[in-house]
Amino acid sequence: MDAQEHWENVYQNKDSRSVSWYADHVESSLARIRSLGLQPDARILDLGGGASTLVDDLLKLGYSGISVLDISPTALSIAKTRLGERASEASWIAANALEHDFGSAAYDLWHDRAVFHFLTATSDRQLYRDKASRAVKPGGFLFLNVFADDGPEKCSGLVISRHTERDLEEFFGEAFDPVMHDRFVHKTPAGSDQRFVSVLLRRKHGPG
């Protein structure tokens, strides 16, 4: 089963509100995004956003340049159905993040709560870094929320990669400067705790 088949199977056979990563409101991300002072028309990418409610809350906050990318068309359909008429106010991209052409300097904010920690191969993480470095505008932000080094070893039956603040800041350091980092605990719908590390990076203006 390839990646798309895996995630299609998840969203076709499980209630999207019961999966471990579900949150009524993604407060850990919303608070940080609010603090950035982005303009209402800022270009915001929610990478691996799927059926997440983040897009709902960003639209309510008045942002008009939101794109949601996910490998599962079914996940995107769930979000669009939930939003109803407001779904037309966001852009929806069904694609594999490692294969998609994001363009150059296309986004003010690249937000990821769902993709990077599933990249267990070094070459895939390097490709991700190259794409993010090209797609985020100089002065724009890369905001990662990934499983911490003391977090779970698997998610949705898949082995994941766990990280510390330092290794993320060093890995992206050629093109991005660190702004802040934090740790938080996500409470799953089943009531278990998942430990995350959150890193906010800013795209350098110079080479890199």
C-alpha cells in the first residue's frame, strides 16, 4: 500500500473526528499564527491539512489566501463538505507534498502539523527542506509541529521520525533562522497524550 492508498483508507473507513490527530480547534497552531501579525491576504499553506479544522478557524479570523494540501482527496472532501459555501474561499490541492511544485516564494507561512514526521528517509527530508526553502518568501515563516523525541514511535500504524528543537533548527538552518520553539501535549480523542515539539523558523533574505 502506497502513501495515498494508506491515507485514503484511513479517511474512507474512520470518522475524521476520531483519528488521533483530530482537534476541534488546533489551538497550538492558531495561537502562534495569530502572533505573527500576518496580513489578511497573506499566503498561508496548511501542509497535510486534510480534514483538519485549522482552515475553518483561519477563515473565521479573516485570512483569504489559504491553501490546504493533502495526499488524500477524501480528507479534503471532508473539510470542504464541513465548510459548505466557505470552502470556495480556500484553495485545495490533492497531491503528494514531495512531488508537488509549490513554486518560488509562493507563501508567507508554511504550516505543517502532519507531514514532516512521517518522512523517515533522509533523502525525503532533504527534498522537503528544498521545497520549503524555495516556496517560502524571504522573511516568511516555516512553522513545524512534529512528534518530539519523547513522543510516540508510530502514528496511524506507520513508523515516524521524532525530533528535538535543536535538530530541526540545524536541519533547516541554511535557509531559515530560528524564531522560537516550544513543546506541547496533544490530547487525542481517545484520551491519550502525544508529545510534540513546535519550531518557528524565518526564511533568510540572503542566499540559502
